[in-house]
Amino acid sequence: MRVFPLRQRLLLLLAILSSLTLVALGTFAYVRAKNIMLHGAESAMALQADTLANVIVSQYAGEYARAVAGLRQDPRVVACLAGRPYDREGLLASWSSFLRLRSEAFFVYFADLSGRVHAIQPLRELPPDFDARTRPWFRRAMEHPGVVGWSAPYTEFITGKTVVSTVATVDAPVGGKPLGVLGLDITADGLRNILSGVALPSGSGLLVLTADGQPVTATGLGAALADRVDATPLRNLARGTYTAHAPPGNGHAMGGTIGDNAGNGATYLDVDGERVLAAVRAVPGPGWRLVLLVPQEELLRAVDPIRHGTVLAIGGMLTLFAVLFATATVGASGRVGQLAEYMRSVAHGDFTVRNLFSGRDEFGALNRHLNELVMARRDAEAALRDAERQHRELVENAPIGIFRTTWDGAILVLNQHGAALLGFRDVAHARALLDDSVIPLHVEPMDRQAMLDDLAAGEVVTGQRLRWYRRGGEAIWISLYARRTGTTGTPEVEGFFLDVTGQVEDTMRLEQLATTDELTGVSNRRHFMARLEDEATRSQRYGRPLSVLLLDADHFKAVNDTWGHEAGDMVLRHITDVMGLSLRENDLIGRLGGEEFGVLLPETALDRALRTAERIRAAVEDAPVAVRDAWVGCTVSVGAAEYRGANDTLDDLIRRADQMLMRAKEGGRNRVCAPQATPTCPDGTDRDGTGRDGASGDGTGTA
């Protein structure tokens, strides 16, 4: 390229413009690299805040909310608050077992609407004038009846410890009117342990606040700020009334919804003269706010090498001014054109280093400084790629399954841990066998559609339990957390999942142990009576028939005395097996005590109940039990009664069936008795003289 000689003033102007252009290019490269890396670091912290908020729900708050939801439905608590007798010792024993399994749980208790506490575990003496209505937990529950809620931190009355309470009203089975309040005091130790185990940049911290800004627990920098929440904008952050803004020198505004009371978002705070990133996430359930605090200086450490290179490069730009000014006095040359071409290529994104001049004169120095600028820009791009790589590694190494899919289920992102949870060797293996779709994972396809409906309505799916298939066809339980991302035209779903199969199976086993008789495998008395109460409510509401049978094994003591208790256990199991073959799927057998059993017959009037009872009686009589190479015959006596509706109590229903059972035993056993119009059971005979389908007195007939 040929450069024509110019006048000295024109060359001076060219030198000034060229220098300013190069300085602007260097400054632009540094600022853009800094903003890109800072934005990447902010996104990584926001993702970590999202993950931590969901972990608090899954490992802490959700567990205790579900526990209180189960405890408030305990029939013994309902019976006490309804003024009926209940098994207080059994209730306290079950609470003691519950507390041993949860180290952070402090006290379990319940009180009626007058403020009187009826039971507390561990056992403590309360003052005679203690009124639960004055306590924060009682007020919180009564403000939101029927909902499991969380109180703000407060000082516990007995020990003086600071706790939060998970509370809910205990409602009447019929009508849903509150009878009292059940509460569970929890220390913040478990939550603090979860937060303390999180790896954060130096000088960072975590702070959990209530929705009105009261500290719950904190670590690191969060602990330092917890005692002076009112002196910082943290309380407004928790309330969702703090306006998000960009930090000085940052070209982008922080994302989020801090200003619209949603409680999610990020902003920069001035803490003791230091800029601190505050990423706020709502914790569903307790209504807390998780605040992740990271000094901006820690986010910018990766920019330090670029900063030094840029300063050096800008120094070179200023040297260029002197060189070009000197050139203006001695004339232009073709070397200026080469440098101009080099600068144009850099401006167009070509960062190839060119050694145009090897001499030690001004042009050689200018070439070297320009090369330093190019290398600084190239280092900035490499640092950006490294930040993206760190983000990918964070996703890949997270101890949870992380995914992102299209709205129709096509897999966009799946991390290695998620593939391993589903039984695949790696992500490529999972994509290949699933044909790049999550649809085959769902045991119940409607579960995914329900999730999409919630996301389309603007909700965030938190802790939804679904059944997915692992590789090989094994069905597991997963806890799913998902939100809608992408654009309006191309929505996407992203979130994470945990394998909770063990927890679900443990819960199912505990429920079975709590409702099943250990010897026979049928329902125990408590579960039978609870189911009877539900069916009676349904019968009364919809005007449907309901009947109950009470059965007693005849001469059972003789079996034990003759063959031993092991043989007696065999007879009881045999009777329940035979009974089950004569009943419908929705009928329920319960062992009420010893050799006495109950049968619940929904949608069954008395005449049909009598036919069922006779079928059971005949089947037991016709099926002896093999005991030690001998056949032991067994029979049952049966009493039947029908529920009479709103004016009938369950105690009266059971009493009538029991009277009929006694009448059957007094009439010779191995027979069925029930209240009917014509008494024929007491004389021990029926119409054909067999004595096996008679009915009892006070208006009795044959079964």
C-alpha cells in the first residue's frame, strides 16, 4: 500500500485520531470482557442460589411440613380435641419415636381453642395459667386455618431456645372447623449445617430471612450482617420492595423481580464501602428468603490478568501518538500503511498476532504494543470460555440430576449425575436409548402433562414426586423441581431431580406398620375405626348404605389349650384368608382384638350384608386347618348391623353388631345374627332347623 506525503498538520491530526481509535479499541475490549465474565459469574451465583433454595425445601422445610400435615390428622389428636377418649400414652410414645428420627425437631404439642395444651413431647410441666393463644405459633396457625405454615423465629417458652414452629390447625373430620392447633418446634441447626457445607467464594456468605426480614440463620458474611438487618437494604430485599440496579461501570442491569414483591432477583449492595452481590431466592413453603452474598471483588478476580494487559496496551497506544507525530516530521512511509491494515483486521475480529517489524525503532515498538493488545483481547476470550467451562463443570458435577428440555420433551441438557441416577453409563448413552426425549421416562404420562399445565400457568413445580423408569424397566420415585424458561414462541423446561425411592418406600412401610395387624396382615383396630368413620361420613353425605360385621372365632381357647398358641395363630390367619376370598376389593377386614374381627361393607344394605356374612360363615366351616398332621375344624359367629345415618353414632353401630354377635354365640355359635323384624336367632334354630342362619332379638331375622 502506497502512502502519499501529507502536510505536517494533517499527519498530526491522523496521529491523534489513530491513537484515540486504538485507545478506544483497547478500552472497549477490556470493558466487554469484564462485563461478559462478570455476567457469567453472576449467572453461576444465581443458579447456585436456585439450587440451595430448592435443597432447603427438599431436605429441611418440606420434610417438616409433610410431617406436620401427617401429625395433625392423627385420630388420637382429633379425638382429644373433639372431647372423646383417646390413647394419650400411645400418642406420646409415637411422638417420642418421631422426635428420635429428627434431630432438629424440639417439641411436638397441641392445644385446643381455649389455649390449653393437652399433650407435649418431650414431657414438660407448664404453668397452670399458661395460655397457648398468646404464643406466636398458635396465632400463626389460626390466621391461616387448614394450611401448614411457619412462624417467625421466637424464643421457646420452656427452654429459652430460639426456634421456628411448623404449625397447622387440627380440623373436625366433618365440616372442617378448627378444633385446635398442632405445632412442631424446630431449631435452625440442621438448616445451618446444610448452608455451612456449601462451597462459596472467599468472603461470601448465606443469610435466610423471613418474608418480613427477620433473620432465621446465616453463615459467613451473612452472619456478620444478620445482627444489623435494619441498617442495610436486606429487610427490603426480603419484602421484595428493593429496586434492582446495575453496579457502577457495569453495562447491564441485574435480572430478577426484586421490585415486584416476588422475592426473587439480584442486586448490588454497599456493605461497609464494599460492593456485594445479593442474589435473593424465595424458599417455597416457609416463605423465607435465601440471600447469597458475594463480594464483587471476588467475581472480578478472573479479570485481573486482562486489566494489566490492557493498561500495558493503552500505554502502547500513547506511545503510538509520539511515534506518529515523529513520523509527521520526517514523512510518511509504507510501514504506516501496514500498521493501519493490521489495526483494521483487529477491528474486524482477527486476533492473529503479526510481527511486521523486527527492528527496535518506533514502528517495531508500535508493532509489539499492538501485539500485546491483540493477546490481551485473545486472553479475554479465553477467560470467557473458561468461565463457561466452569459453569458446565458446576452443572456436570452437581450431586443432583440437572436437565433442560423443549416443551415437547426433547432433551437439550442432561448432566452426568442425572444419567447415572437413571441407570445409564453416560449422557450419550441416555440420549441414544431415550431417543433424545424424556417422554419414555414417565411411568404415568399424565404426570408430565400436569407439570406442563402448572408451568404454563406461571407456577414453579417444587418437590413434585413422580415415578420414572430407570434403564431396564425398574420404576423409581423422583422428586422434581422445574421452571419454565426459553421464549414465548419456544418455551423450555429446566430443573433438577433427586432419587427419593428410599424415602417413599420407608414412608409406605411405616404407613403399613401403622395400619396393619402384625399377625394376620389385615387392618389393625385403629385403621379399621378410622376407615369406618370415613365411610360413615360418606354414607351420611350421599345417602348410601353401610353395614358392619363382627366375627368371633368359636371355641378359640380350646384350640390354644389343645394345640398351642402357634396353632391358634395359624387358625386366625386361616380365618382371615378365607374371609378375604368372600369379600369385594373395597371391603375391609380388621382385627379388633384377640380372636374378634370386623368387616366393613361400604355400599351394602343389611340384607346383602347378611348374605355376605353367611357366605363367610359357611366358607370357614368348610375349610379346616391342617395342624400337625391333623385337620382342625373352625367356625365363626357373626353379628351384623346397618348404619342408620345422621342420628346414629359409630359407637351405637358397633354396639348393635356386638349385641348380635353375643346373641349368635348364646344361640349355639356358628351362626349369623342381625337386627330384623322377626326374632328367630335366640332359640338356636332357623327355618330348616339347622341353626345356622338365624338372626337375633330386639327385632331380629334370619341371615
